[in-house]
Amino acid sequence: MQGAQGDMAPQSGSFTVSDAGWRYTGTLTFDDAAKVLEHSRALALPDTGVVDMSGIEHADSTALAVVMALKRRAASEGRKLAIEGMPQSLHSLAVAYGVEDLLA
């Protein structure tokens, strides 16, 4: 979708699955969160335990809530998830909110 300035609006994001784990690509904001979580519930957690977030194009604090929900799900299934490639902006928010240890 093109904006008034001719800029392309960020694409709603999703997880893709590979042998390396899950990789998130696209936006992850309040508008995307419910759909992203619903989609993730349909996926088996990655065997590698790796979730790569380096493909995030745009995110807000809701992205932290999604990541924490994934970590809670993994814990409830007796699994661990390693979150890799967290954009610096989200890492800074996690530090500001005091939840960076929950994302480790």
C-alpha cells in the first residue's frame, strides 16, 4: 500500500519455518500482534529452539509482548527458546521496561 509520500507501508509480518528455526519478517506492532500469535500457535516450536527476529522491519513495544508469550509457551511445553537478532530498538525497550532478562 502506498502512502501519501509514495512510500511503501511496512508489510504485516509472520514467522517462516526452516531447519534453522523460526524467522520473523515484516512488522510487529499492536495491529499485527493478535494475528502473529494466532499464526505461531499453529506452528510446532522449532526443534533448534531458535527464533530469529532480525527480519523485523518495524516494531513497537507489542513485539516484546509477543516474544514473551513465545517464551512462556516454550516453558509450558518444557522447551527453551533462544531469541536471536533482536533489533537494537527492541532491546533498548526491553532494558527500559526491565524485562531484558526474560528475553534471554
